[in-house]
Amino acid sequence: MSGTILSLLMLAGVALTGGGVYLLVKKIDRKRGILMVIAGLVMFGNVAIWAVPV
């Protein structure tokens, strides 16, 4: 179950980061783009913390 959750978090992080970069490059909505990139990086950080062996 843990592997599935980590995989879904990685996919969501990629989608958020990619969407945020798209918004920033196209200059559509800068504030939402920055927030999406930050949210994607937070998800990557969470996966990195959870994936560290104890």
C-alpha cells in the first residue's frame, strides 16, 4: 500500500510542477504557477522523507 501512495504522490508532484512551469512560461497566471511549483516540490520532499529506510 505504501508503494502505491508514494507512486501517486510522485505522479501528482510531476503534474503540479509541470502545470506550474507551463503557467509560468505562457505567462497565464504567475501566482498560481508559483504555488503549483511549490506544491509539487513539497510532494517530492514528502516522498523523499518517506522513502528513506529506517
